[in-house]
Amino acid sequence: MADPAKRPSAAHTAYAVTKELILSGELPGGSLISEGEIAERVRVSRTPVREAFLRLESEELLALHPKRGAVVVPVPPGEAADVLELRLALERSAAERIARIGLRGDHHERMRELLRRQRALAEAADVGRFADADEAFHRCIVEASGNRLAGRFYATLGDRQRRMSITALRPRPERLSLLADEHEALLHHLLDGDSAAFASALLGHLTATHGSPSAAGRDDR
């Protein structure tokens, strides 16, 4: 029997379920949801759902409207470009440091494991779980540099990165296998210590999926 002390609270469960619905795109930006809908889905009272909604509001994923419910906040104009620019800066810097210190065996094996997982998910056309493995692969690159501050900051981009990837890839799941190939090439550049080739490949990789980092999401500004 599971230890009751280790079971997630009702509020955390409501939070996790609602957040997954948003990040996966099942609840797209602009969707109106109510506490009652989530309470029924999770089988809890409305009080923990209200706590969950307040937490998601603080993360800028929901906008609360008294007596109406909550609206899923769309990705703000320009945010995609901001995220891509940060990713480029952090991952390029990581590649330069890895070129100097080398790629540790445990990080290499972790990336290989993620690549194997990505190929299986690509074959299954599982966009949601592929997006998880994609984020983990790129985060591993930054962590492999040994820069802990960069690693912690990069992790804060994870939810936005996943939401962007699912939005971009859901209409074209055939790109998943190409992404895995591109990740393989990035890993080879890290093993070769070629940070310039890595930077060029990374830019092409992100542009092919999300569009140019200098233009993505800025049309409405």
C-alpha cells in the first residue's frame, strides 16, 4: 500500500493535471475552463482546484475571471523569439565550454539514452512525450558544461520550450525523426569539440522547427 504521506495533495494533483492540459495543447490559448470541470476530472472538491488555478495564474498560464472561470493565456507575442534567443546563447556557451573540458561519459550516455527514446517516440508519432525528451536533451547539453547557474536558468525555460515544441510539431509529426537526426549531429559536434559547427547546426535545427529566432512571434509586436 502506498504511503499516504507520499501521495500528492489534491491541490497538487489538480495543478499537475491542469498544467499538462495547457502545455500539451489540449487546452489551447483562449480556452475557458471552470473549477467545476477540473474538479470533476480529478475527482476532488473545488477548493484544491482554486489553489491550483492561483498557482497557474502566478506562472502566467491562466488568467482568472471571478464568476466566469479561468482563461488559458496564449503564448504572448514575441515570447517564442525570446525563448529561442536565450536557448541559442546558453547552448552555444555550453558547447564552447564542452569543447575546452570535453564531454563527460555520464552526460554522453544520458544523451544517447535520450536519442534512443526519441527515435522510439518518433516512430510512434508521440509528439507530447517527444517534446519532453527534446527538452531533456537540450537541457543535458547545458548541464554537461558544468555551469550550474546556466543549468538552473535553462531549466526554468522547460515549460515554455515544451509548449512551443508541441505547438510546432503537432501539425507535422513526420519531423520527429528528422529532429532525432539533428540531435545526433549536435552530439557528434560536441564529441568532436567543434563549437562553431555546433552553433551553426543548432541555429538550423531551431529555425527548421520554430522559424527564425529573430522573427518568431514578433509580427504582432
